[in-house]
Amino acid sequence: MTILVESISGSGKNTCFLPGNLVAASPIQPLSMNLLDSLTVHAKMSLIHSIVSKVIR
């Protein structure tokens, strides 16, 4: 789970300063297609499980 959070939000170490004393996160590396596919499968299975659980009740 930590790897997922790290890949989405970044480590917080990559920041850049903008005009007006603002600090913004620098661009991070996009998520890999394998990770996105895994998340899609997990989301679909979770949704199906939730629906089946409600139907059984």
C-alpha cells in the first residue's frame, strides 16, 4: 500500500517554488500500465463482491 501512495502522491521531497511564496509539488513519474490494470481489476472485483453480498442478504 505504501508503494501505491508513494507513486501517486510522491515523496514530498520534489517541490518547487512559485511566485508569491507558493510551494508546489514537482511533476512525478506517471503510473505504469501494469499498476493501473491491477487497480482496475481490484476495483471491479470489489464492486462485484459488494453487489453479490447485498443480493445474498
